[in-house]
Amino acid sequence: VLPLLGLAAFLWAIDERRRRLPAALAGALAIAGVLYALDFGSFVVAAEAVGVAAAAVIGRSRGPILRIREFLVGAAVVALPVAAALQIEGALEPFLRTSFRDLPGNVLSAWGLPFPRPLTVAESWRHGRDFVPAILEPAGPMLAARLYLIPLCVLICGVLLLAAMRRDGRPAAVLRGAATLLTCALCFRYVFGRSHHEAGNALVAPALLAAWFAVLSGKPVARRYRIAAAIAVVVIAALFGGLPKSQALISQAIRFRSRISDCGDCVRLSDLRGGGIRVPRAEADELHRLASLVAHYAPAGPILDLSNRPGLYFFLDRVNPTRFYQVPLMAPFEREVIHDLEKRPPTAILLSSGTGLDAFDGRSNAARIPVVWRWVEDHYLRHIQSGRDVLALPGSEPIAAD
């Protein structure tokens, strides 16, 4: 929410009237958005940075359209106290390193899919293969359109923005559309890289609208052409499934209470920090069984989950001895993980769940972090099996599964 509010304030601040308050508010919300949601907040800040640079260039030739100083002051008002507090705690350097080096450079690469070449998608479609196993949608024209339409719109908006800097037109309006489109493009690349193709599909329609707005704002266009362009955008968004998806989301929101009541096998989870939420009975039973198992064999101390169920740290009220909450995130940092485990040995390790989470993309957790897995096998030889779950305990003598 905060990153989107920051983007809205930034768009509000871009105006020939050079508003002070929106510019300062946009700067403050930009930093707050990064602190609230590092990924999407960073995308908005990146789009705003491009916008600030473009506004500076436009200001020299066409007249100011953004109070850049107020924007930077607003950002400093939020950033400096946070940085001071982190520095006092000795956490500023680790925060910057983890947030802006480790996460984008290493951790996200464990999730990211490479952006495909057009030929790759075409060959998958021709041979009837899915483009990527993690994407449930078969390769075809619609998938290709979603993948390449947004980059094409970004290219068009970039050309329009350059033209607005040098010729007559409304550069402020073009810059608003370009900033919105760039934010959509960065978010699209991110969610595609994490295989969230449904979220990527939802970004197509606003990207098209932003591009359309920028095109029409660049120079005066006859009314009939504006109407035709609007109809074309709506039709394209409908073809990409934007309208049915929006309708489905609204319908689900309206039917919230009925959807909750439809779960006839649901029970309230009042203990284990559940707060009375309704969950399927099978999940509640499994959670109670795991809680009893861990409490019996490891009544205190940190635990490590290698079954890709980070929610267990919350429900079991145990501490993770590392900074990585899932196995794929550990892959680039295996030495650091082992260092943390040796420094603070967990009293128990959840090795596997017996579900697809043990190899969610066809690659087992053991193969994904072989060095860490070998260390666990050397130091946690006692294995306890309860249902499908396997719990590893420290010890030198293996025991039969229970």
C-alpha cells in the first residue's frame, strides 16, 4: 500500500504549478515504501528516480515541472532518523548489505526465471510444451503477448518522453504516464521471475492504460482517435483476461463470509498463536501433531525448518538460528548458514514434510543445499518420523524411525 501511495503522491507532484507539499510527501512515502515493502518499494523509487532525472532535464529546457529539492527533503526526513537508529544499534551496514546486495544479487536469483527469448517461447509453443514447469499456462500467443507487450510499451513511452523534452506538448502528463508504466514493468518482471504469472497478467491492463495515457498526453489528438484508442485498450485488456480476473476478485471479496462458511470441515485454531482463525481440520491436526512432537523432543531452543514451511516458526513460537526462512534462499549462502548453525545449534531440525514442498520444482531440498544437508546428516543422526514429517535430532547414534 505505501509504495503505491508514494507513486500516487509523485504523480500528483509532477505539475507545471510545482506543488511543494505533494513533492515532499512523495519523497517521504518513497523511503517509507522501501522500508515497508523492500521489493515493490524499490521499484517505485527506481521509477521515481528516473522521473526526477527526466524532470531535471525537462526543467532546463521547458520549465520546471517538479520541486526536486522538496522531494529530496521529504525523503531525508524519513531516511535520516531510520539510518541513525540503525547505526546506533550497529545494524546500518548489515541492513544495507542484506537489502541491496544480498537480496537482489543472490537471494532473488534463487527464485528468478530468466526472461525468455521470443524464439524460446515460439519453440515451446510449436512443440506443445509448457514454457516453464512452474508456469501453469502453456506457451502460446497470449503468453508471448503478456511477456513482450509491457517492454514494448516501455520503449514507446521512452521515445515519447524524449520527444516531450525537445518538442511542444505536455511533458508533465507524459512523465506521469511513463513513471506509472515503468513501475508496472519493474513489478511485472519481478512477479514473472517468481512464477507469479497471475499477478503478472493483472499488471498488463494498467500498463496499457499508462502507455495510452502517455501517448495521448504527448500532443493534442483528435477526439475520435482518443475514443478509438480507449476502445482498443479495453478490448486488449479483455482479451488478456483482465476483465474476468477483476470480476472474479470482486466476486470473491463480496462472497468473503460465504466462502468462509463453505468450509464445512474447518475448525477454529484458538491455540498455537492461531487467534481463532478457521483452518481445515487436517491442517489443524497436523499442526498440533508437529507442536507436540517438537515440544516432546526439543522443549526449548531454536529449531531449523528445511521443509519450506516458514509459518512453523510462528505457530511453534521458535526462533530460526539463521536469517533464511526457506531452503532456496539458503543456496547462495551455505557457508553462512553453517556458521550460524555452529554458533547457535538448533535443538531440532524439520527435515521433510512428505509433501511437494520437499521438491516443489522437481529439485529436492537436499540437492539444492548439498553442503548444509551434509552438515545436518553428520550432526543430526537421530531421526523421528511422525506421519509424513521427519524430525532430526542431535546425536551420534541413529535410531529407528518412530
